[in-house]
Amino acid sequence: MSNNPIGIFDSGIGGTSIFKEIHSLLPNENCIYLADSKNAPYGNKSKDEILQLSIKNTELLLKHNCKLVVVACNTATTNAISYLRGNYDIPFIGIEPAIKPAALNTKNNVVGILATKGTLSSKLFHKTADLYASGIKVVEQVGEGIVPLIENGQLESENMEALLRTYIEPMVEANIDYLVLGCTHYPYLIPTLKRMLPKNVTIIDSGLAVAKQTAAVLDSNGLLNDNLNSPSIKFYSNGDLSVIKSILKAKFVIEFLDF
């Protein structure tokens, strides 16, 4: 089973930012990635809709004999991972905003978080924020409209820049020194965000931490791939393939799949 693939799913192409971290840390691992772009974004859907989509994605990855599933979506993690862990007998790795390191390291005691509505309204997010950021001012911003622009190939568009400015400028005025990215699509915005933010603001996301947790869980379960041949990496999307191809910029197998 150790040679079976890691499964990764997201509400579109955003979770490829997580895949890149995992592939960099675990280059021998076989991977299957599902981009559920047809149903993106998950952030404005009901908890039940998010749960049903997460189950659908998990079932498809299990049909491909995945040994572990990374829920590479903050919204799906906060709304569905407890159910998935309770109903399937493989390990699940979730994503949640990196509010802890931001709260522990801020010097201004003001941090910003840009995330989806589904993440910011979740019990898991509030539990984490209450635990680590009780004495910190947290400037929350729902990133309404960001994911659709990315999914439509407008990552570096004027529309994206204008939208981001409306979200970021109030955070800068509040004197944040950390900006937490609470959606796996958002790391692709970092070059644009750096142009907008003062030099003292640190941008933080969960990608590397998720990759390290994936490696640790595989190791503790005896599931690290012991085959040193070139890994099998496959991407399946039910949306426009040109967008995921432009994001990946690498020669992976990328196929359309209606799921």
C-alpha cells in the first residue's frame, strides 16, 4: 500500500499550491489531484453542500486506491474533515488558516486574515482564533470574488488587483504586520499582495506545514513510498484545463474528468 498514491482535492486549482509543497518535500510519492472547478468556490455553499462534495471527491480518490487524502481546501476542512475521518479508514490531512504562528509572532498585536466566508464562519476557525489570538486584534476579510477570478484565468488581471486593494487597504490602515492567507487559492496572489503591502508585513500560508504533516503521517503509518522510480502524478479537473495548465507550468498528466 505504500506505493499507492496520495490523493488531494480542492474546490478547483487552489490546492495545487499545497501539491507543490508536498511534491517538493516528498518527490517520490505518487499523487492524484482532483480540481472540482465546476463547483468552485466552496466558500459560499452550505455546510451540507460542502460535506456532500467532499464525500464525492473522497469516494473518487478511494477508487484510485489512495492511501491518504489531503483536503486541500480550508472550507472543506472546517466543514467536512471530522465526518471524513469518522467514516473512512485512511488518514486525512486538513488545512486551516495559520493564525497560530501569526498571533505568536506579531509585534503590533494586529494580524489580518483573508479567507472564504465558509472558513471565517466555521467553528474550527473560531476555536483556533480564540485559543491563540485572544489578546490580538484580528482583522477578518472575506475574499468574495477572488476564487472565481483565479478559476477564470484572471490571476494577474486589473480586476483582481482592484478587488484585492479593497480588501487589503483597510488591513494596512489597521497596522497589521502579518497577513494570513486562509484559502489555498490565495498563495498565487502573493506577488500581487507584496506590491500592495508595506515591507514589514509578513504573508503566511499553510502549505509547508501541510506538507510536513503529510510526511509525518505517512511515516508514522509506514506508508512512505519505497519505490524510487519516477512518480506517477495525475491531475483531473472538471473545469477549463487551460487554467490549471497555466498554473502548474510543468509537464504533468492533466485530464478532463466529469465528476
